[in-house]
Amino acid sequence: MPNVNANGIQIEYDTFGAGSSAPLLMVMGLGAQMIFWDEEFCEQLATRGHYVIRFDNRDIGLSTKFDEAGVPNIIEAMAAAGRGEKIKTAYTLDDMADDSVGLLDALGIDKAHICGASMGGMIVQTIAIRHPSRVLSLTSIMSTTGNPDLPLPKPEAMNILMTPAPTEREAFIEHSMKVWRTISGPGFPLDEEMIRRKSELSYDRSFYPQGTIRQLLAIMAHGSRKSALANVAVPTLVIHGADDPLVPVEAGKDTAESIPGAQLMIIDGMGHDLPREIWTRIADAISSLTHKATEA
């Protein structure tokens, strides 16, 4: 896969579709490499008239790692946040948003449709806030505004998120399977074969759990985007699972309410995942949004 220098770091990326099609930047979530945007799903978007770009965020996959920042103590950071103190981080979501725009710069793309899942949704919200002239449309999936008044994750979802990943390959894969069993929704069968394959590929491609911890702190340090989102003026789609145990559905509703004119799609039975059974529905919804935005 190709990589470029963007915003002072190396970013690994790949693309689907014709370069002459409408650019659609796909931003993945916490600790998730770009391969979790499944190739088949990306191809579905490409066939609907998009030049799909997926990439590894900083500190994950094959993009630049921030080894010099060390491994943060997440318990101490959470305690500091609880006391209202500023969290010390190597970077914030602002930097990660700037990475995304830097990638567009490196690819010679002036404006793009942007789509993010979970932490990726937070990043694309931040792009729309910081770089409004670069955004054609915004899709935020299973994400949140960072509003501190929103409901917390279910305890079992938070516990599995905070459990350190084992370092041994097979143990890591089994842990990953447990994570997905915990956060997936009840309305769709878990594709364990696909999850196992992606977990194996993730481990072999880049096992780097310390990057996930630093990304988590970047989320914690960013605070609420709710008031700033009121100034987002591009066509926006918010997609959320009704049964999300990690980022409760109220967060999706809050996101849609915060952005003027945003569409809200709540999918019954969907948790904090993107089951194959809804790929076509989601691809159609994103494409409907991007086509309307392009025609406007």
C-alpha cells in the first residue's frame, strides 16, 4: 500500500474507485487499522461514484508511531479528568483531524466527503469544525459529540475496552473476538470468520497497543464538540445503532441535534459494529447524501 508525508508524519493509505470520482475519506476508530473498513464495503461505495480513501490514523497500523511519548497511565489520566484537571497527551483529535486534511493535501484533493466511525466520527466532526472549506458532506457513524451529560457505556463494554490486549498472537485474537462479541448488536449474526481474519491481519500487520492508549487519551483530552458543531453547515448524516453498548444511541441523537439539518438514521439491532447485512443500506445512505451535496 502507498504512504505519504502529511502533517509532518507518514500516513499509510489505499484507495478504491476512479480518481476522477467524488473523493470520500474514510476515518476509522480507536485502535482500529484501516482494514476494518472492509474492502467489499469500500468497493460498494466506489461503485456508487466515489473515490474511496481509507488510511491508518497516527499511532496505529503502518502510519507513524509516537514511541517517544511513552505509554500513558490511563488510570491516572482518568483520575485527573475526574478532578477536572488537564490531561497530558502526545496529541489530540485536532492533530488527527489535521492529519486527515494533510492526507487530502498530499493527494491533491481540495474538498472531500468525509465519513468516520466511532473515534473516526469524532475526527470527521473535528475536520468539519476546523477545516469547513475542505468538507463537502459529513457522515458520523456510531460516534458522539463528547457531551459529558450523555449516558455512559454499559459496564461490560467499558470493561472490555479497558482490558489490555494480550501480547501473544493467539491470545490477542481470542481477546479481539471477545471484544466484538461484547460490543456487537443483537440484531445481526456476528461474522466470527471475518472478525478472526481481520484480527489475525491486524496482529501480523502491526501489533501496537500503546498507540491505542495514546489515541484514547486524545479523545479524553478533546472535550465536547457540541457547541462548535452548531456551526457545521455541510449536509450531514448521523448513523447509530439502537443497541450500541459502547457509545449509547443517545450520543447519535445528540450529534444529529447539534448539527443544523442533520439526518439521523438509527438501525435497530446494530451495536458498535458494521455488520455485513447493513453494508448496502449504509452505502446507499452515504451515497444519497454525497450526491445531494455535490448537486447543491
